[in-house]
Amino acid sequence: MKTTLFLNLFLLFCFFLINPSKSDNISNVCAKTKNPNFCTLTLESIPNAKTSSLIGLELIMLNFTRVKANATRPKIDALIMKDPVHIPFELLDSLTECGFDYRNAVNLDLPQATTLLVHKQFLELSFMANATADRGIMCENEFKKRGIASPLTKENNELISFGNIMQVIADILRGTS
């Protein structure tokens, strides 16, 4: 299955990523997001994004989001293990739930979104991008509902914004944005 996914990603790269677009996709996409400045800074910092087609941009964002979300998981583990005996239950419970949210984003949402992109199922891809953003919202709400400060606000806000960028691209690809 991983070989098939890799082959599909490679084919997408060959057909779409290296094929420069005639329009300014980054400006078009970012203008439609909730945080255009964040979107522009993010996409312009990624190699090949400036010359990518919309499908290429979506693939870039899926991979970028996976890498960033995967990098958050060790931070969550480190916060739990910092003082495992004396960690307040509310903090431990919130961090544990966030760990599940980030694992689900990396292991479920983003691979499924990649498959949907390969099959050009853009409506479903839009929903999956929104589900990825919801993982950041759910994690942040774990802390809020317990009345404690979130040590993951930056990461959660990024995941929410990445999901929004992916959703906008999917909506443009399906012709609704």
C-alpha cells in the first residue's frame, strides 16, 4: 500500500509539480484563506511552491502539514514526560487527547486526503482538509474546557491554518471558490 501511495505521489509530482502554472496560484489561494499573510509566508517558504500547479500546491501542503504535525507529537510526549509524577491531571489529560488528535491527523486524515487528491475527489478532499484543521481546534479546546493555558497554541493555530489553506485549494480545484 505504501508503495502504491509513493508511486501515486511520484506521478503527481511528475505531472503537476514541475509544470509551472501561468497564474499566480499562491496569491490566488492565499487571498481566499482566513489568514492571507500566514498563507503567503508559508507557501513562499516552501521550495517549488511558486511554480506549482494547484494540485502541486495541495500536495505540497499535505506533505508540509504532515511533517509539521508529526513534529508536534514529540513535543506533546516531552511535555507529558517532563515531570510525569507531578503533572496535574487536567494537563496530562489535555496533552493525551492532543496526542490522539495529532496522531489522527498524521495517520488518518492526511493520508486519506492524499488519496483523495490522487483520485481528484476534491469535495471529499475539502472535507478532509477541514477535519485536519478541526484537530487543532479540538486540541486547543481540551485546554480551554479545563481552564488551563495551552502549551500547544502555536502548533494548533498552525494546524488550523494549514487545514484552511488545503481546504481553499480543494475548493478552487472543485470550482467552488
